[in-house]
Amino acid sequence: MGKKVKKESETPCKETFEPLPVEGKTPATVVLLLSSPEEDILVKACEAIHAFAEKGDENKVSVLGLGALAPLCHLINHNNKLVRRNAVMALGIMATNSDVKNALKKLDVIPSIIDKLSLEEDVVVHEFATLCLASLSVDFICKVQIFDNKGLPPLIQLLSSPDPDVQKNSIEIIFNLVQDYQSRLAVHELGGIPPLLELLKSDFPVIQHLALKTLQNVTTDKDTRIAFRDEQGFEKLMDILSNTDLSDLNAEALQVVANCLSDSESFQLIHKGGGLTRLMEFILTPNVSEIQSNAVKCIAKVAQSSENRKLLHEENVEKVLVELLSVADVSVKTATCQAVDAMSFHLASKDSFRDLGGIPAVVQLLNDESLVLKEAATQALSNLTHSNQLNTFAVYEAGGHEILVQQLYGSCPRTVANSAATLGIMAGQEVIRCSILSHGAVQALVEPLKSTNTQVLVNTTQCLAVLACDAEARAELQSAGGLQPLVNLLHSYHKEVLHNVCLAISVCASNEPTAVEMCKFGALEMLQEINQSVNRRSSFSELALISLLNSNLSVKYSLTSHLASSDIISDGFYDAGKARPGQKILTLEELSKQPVNQHQPIIVVNTAAEEAVDVPEERQSNPPETDTSKGDCRTPRKKKGDDKQKDETQPESPTEKPWKMMDDVSLQLLVKEAKKSILPLSDERGQYAVLARLVSEAMGGAVEMEKLHEFPWVLHLSELKFQLQSNVVPIGLIRRGIYCHRALLFKCLVDSIGMSCTLVRGEYNRAWNEVLLLSGNPSSNGRSSQPCCYIVDLMHQPGSLLKANTSAAVQYQTI
């Protein structure tokens, strides 16, 4: 056996692993590598994802679907600078896809990205971090998160970055943020104006445009405008406008200029520095039409302030604008009309435009095919003529009123509204109004009355109220079918529309046929309803109702139970009894066509003689024959054969004969008798007393108070209705009348012979007349005493004058 030998101790081997080059052949493999603990692998994985995602949106969505977004958001905070940079690059390029952007909004990654804007990070990190934020900042919630996480200060710092991509991304984010008020203020407070102005010198147009758009937003704030002015911002903008190589920036630059000039303080300082003069020179310099148009829009915006208008007037801006009215480009002329409109709020400017020949130039633009230009031109004319009579005549002399009438047929609501407003102003002059009417203005206004546009309705009704003061215009409005749409507008709840409609109705109501027609369309009922409303009632609606009633005394008496001494009864007046508020009152023609009923008759007044028939002398001197067996009705008897002869001589017409009021020969004779017996009397009291007795005798004589119930007036009127086969009874046929019939006849005769009295309806068929008479004896100082009101007794002691409010008068008026 061999001798045992002690083994030497074995030393442990050190585990070593040779570096293994990693190749990821699929995106899924690379995404898995994002979870590796090894920094080199992480660097390469992030780099690979960036390169893959950069190739297109499909790749970005693919990587998103493989779950790369969460690890990348984690890796942008890695301690390794290279890992951090590549992760930011991958995340920034992926965020340009909308699906990725929506996914990022749920991961609360914005605070981490903002941290990467630190100046300690390299420019590549800045570029892709800002690229990521630029994509996210279009979303409102993300904008709030960027602001709340203090993203603006580092972004403003990065505006001065040497890398143009960083500048572009940073200014884009800031532009998105300043759409909100709090960010606009913060940009100024954080010193953002100087670097923004510096970017205007950039070699890259996209950066310049974004800088100007951002300045356009922030300079809407007054404090920001002060800082902008202190940094010579306006001068830098004018330098851009004067540089022909930078013409592509003019539109945005002019928007900022307009903001700078909007408040009076800035405007005056710029004006003192010669900035306004430079702007005027720029506007007149032949340039691209779009730029010239924007420049004039700038003037229009500046002219919104009264102080600015005064300074612009001192710079003779009117001369510049009048010259631009003749340029070829429509957009320039449109902008110029808008500027003329704005400047016309300055009274001196209105005169300047007229003296420089601007008004005919604006009128000429009404013939242009452009609807936008027509709208601007009509608006300018409306303002130019407002409160300026000379300008009104200048438009008239240029033939503007004729063209404006045609514009009322246009399809653009604003053009129609402006045209109606201008015509309404011009129609205030008698000569011009006649000419406007001769060109068919009333007919042209009918269709706009049916518009749903509030401003069209306001201006159209206002214009109509001025034009309708002419009788022919009212008749034309009625024949053109304009009354119904006008009345329909009483349903409007717009205050100004309703006021103007009521005003137009009150003007139109001065013509009785027009008033009657409007009542047919329900104007009366609607006005009553309006005047009972706390919110809709106004002095205009009250005036319209009064005017309507004054032109339709039958309706007035029916509704109010009172006719003043100035309300003169004429032929066609009828008493249909007291109407309830809101009740539709039928016309006399409608009432006459109703079948005979049990109600009290409608009493009608008609003193006109039939034109086609000569009244024989014997008929004029003697009352017509009466049939005493038929209730003593004074209707002339028909002679045998009259009907047959009428049928033979006048064959039936296939069309319905027009309705005609029944003749009242008896009333004609009463009027003649009243004139003959009353007018020669010199004593006014005696005139009323004699006339009262004449009325009493015609209607059955005196009736004792105690025997009033025996007076057969009800039976008599029923027999008249039966004989006439009508509910409408001429007042001259009534031989048994009481208070209401006698008071109406008295009023009718008084008005016919030129005297004066009222007609008042009481309760239970009572009615009376009031007259004003002097008490007779002069007072101690030699002056005549005040006139007193008397009630005329027509029933019990005909001719007695009862002093108002005495017991005798009250007894006569009440049961």
C-alpha cells in the first residue's frame, strides 16, 4: 500500500464572463432590454428605440404597444447621463404621435421632463425634452401642469439657447401656454419680452412667426405693452415692416402693432416718437394686398378709442383711407370701409370724409359683387350719416338711397340691417324720404319684417316708422302685405324690436283703413296683453294702443267706454257693446254677416247719402213712410215689383257682391234739421238744450224716471232686427231709444254740426254726454270763471244740464 500523501489545497477559480455583444432583432427584444440593470445595454436599447421610432408613426405605435413608454419615462431620470439622454431622445420623438401623447398624459411625466430643461443638461436633452413638451402643450390639462410645475422660467431661459431647434420648441410651447391669461401675465413678469424680441432676428422664419404670434397674445395685457414699449418693441416691428425681405412677417407684425396702439397712453407715446407717421407711410406704400389690408385693419382697431380717433384725425388718416377706397383689391377696400366706419364716430372725421369725396366712393362700392364689401360699405354709410345732415344729402346726391333700397332684397342680414338703418336716417329729410319711397322702399321692407335676425328687425321697423308718416306709404305697406308681419312682431320679447314695432304701428294707425286692417291681424289684443305685462309694457306700447284706438273709435268705445270731445264720430262708427279686455272685436262687416241672434243690436252711424239715387224733394221734406204695425220702424216701404225689376235689370253676378253699409235716410234728415235749428242760436247752452230735445223727440220723447220700466225699447229693437234680418241697426231707425242710444245719437249730431261733447258708457245700458260750459258770470277780477262739466239730460227732462258730481247727475248716470 502506498504511503498517504497530503493533498495540496485547491484555490477557488474567479468567475469571469467575456463581454457579449447584444443584437436585438425585434422591437420586442429591445423593449425587454429597457429593464436591464446594465447601463451599456440601456444606452443601446434607448438609442435603438429612438432610431426605430424616428422612422414613422407606425413604429411609434408599435413600440407603444410593446410597453416601452413606462420604462422610458423611468429612464429619463437615470443617474447615467448617456442613458438619460437617449431615453429623453426616444421619449421626445415618440411623443409626436397622438396615441403616444394621449398615453403620456396618464403617466404624470411632465414634472420629470421639466427637470430636464435645467441648464446642467446638454443641448440634445433640451431639444428632445422641449419637443416632448411641445406635443403635450396643445392639451389644456397639460398646459396647466406645465405652468403649475414651473415650466415657464426654464422655457424662457431656453429661448436664448444656441440651438435653433431648442429655440423653436421652446417658443412653440410658450405660444401654446399664452393662450391662457395666467401664462400671458407670467411671461412678462419672468422677463420674457427681451428674448422674444431677440428671436425676431432669427435666421429661421418659423421661429420669427412663432415669436410674433406669441407677442401678439402677450401684448393684449397693458403691463406687457409697457415692457414691450420700453424694450423699443414698436420700433423693431416698424423695422420689420419697412424691410421688404421680411414681408412674410408683416401680417403678424401688424397684429402686434395694433395691440401696441390700442390704449391711448401707448398710442400717444408712439405718436410722439413718430411711429404713427411711419405707419401711415407704410400703409400707402404699394405692397402686397394682404399686408395692406392688415395694415388698414390695424387702423380700424386703433380707432376703437375716442382719444386715438382724435390723434388719427390730426394725422389726416381720412385722406389715406379715401385714397385706399379706389384700390383694386376687394380685401383692402373692405378693410378701408371698416376703418371709415370706426373713424366716423369722430364728428370731425365725418366732415373730412365728405370734404375729401369719400362718401361717393363708398356709395360706389355698393355695386360691387363682393357681399363682404357691401356689408362693410353699408355699415360705413350708416355711421357716416348718423347725426350728420350734410353727409345724408351727400349720400342722396350720389344716388346712394336708390342702391340701398335694392340692398334690402339682399341675402346678407347685416347688409340688410345696415341699409335699413341708413335709409331710416336719410328718411328724416322730407325731400329724401319722398325719393326713397318713389324707389319702392316700403315694398322692399316687407320681406325683412319676416327675418329672424334681431338687428334686421330693429333697423327695419325703425326705418318703417319714419317712412310710414306718409299716407301713400301706409297704403303701399297695406297693399304689399306688410301689416301682418309687422303686427306679428308684437310677439317679440326683444325690447328694442318691440319698441320699434310699437312705434311703427302707432304711425301706421293714423290712417283708419290701416288701423282697421291691423286690428284684423290681432294688433289690438296683443297690445292689450303687452300693456298688462309688467316686463313688456312701455310708453311705446301704450302709444301704439292709443293710436290704434284713436283711429278706430268703434273699438275704442267698446274697450274703454269713453270717447273724448276730440274723438269725432264719422260714418261707419258702430256700438257693439262693452268688450272684455283681450276680447277680439269683430268688424262691422263681420258682425253684419252673422245670423240674427238674441243679443242687443249693433247700432251703426251712417250719414252718407246713396250716390246712385237722387232723393226726391218730397222725400227730403217729409219723413219716410212707416209701418206702425211693425214697431213704428221708419224704414221706407218697398213698392210692388221693386224686387222683380231689380232681378230683371241686374242679373246675379257669379261673384259675391261687396258688402255695403245700410243707408240711413232718417239720420241724414236729423243732421240737416240739427244744422238748421241749432247753428243759428248764439247761446251755447241753448244750442245743447235744443239739440237734446231734438234727440229726445226722435227717440220717443221724455220718459218719467218712475215709468222707465214701461218704456218699450227692448221690443222695438227686437222688431227692427227682425224686419231688417240683421243684428246691425242704423241709429236713425230707432224710435224708442234709452240712455245708450240717445247719448250716441247726441254725440253723432254734435260732431256733425261742429260742437263738442264726450260719450261715456256706464252700467246697465246707461250712457251720457258731458259738455264743458262757462258758469256765465265773470269773477270779481274781471276774468271769466273756469268752465264746468255738465251732464246732458236726454231722457227725463230733455235739455236740462246737470252739473257733474251733483246728486241729480249721479242719479242720471246710475240706477
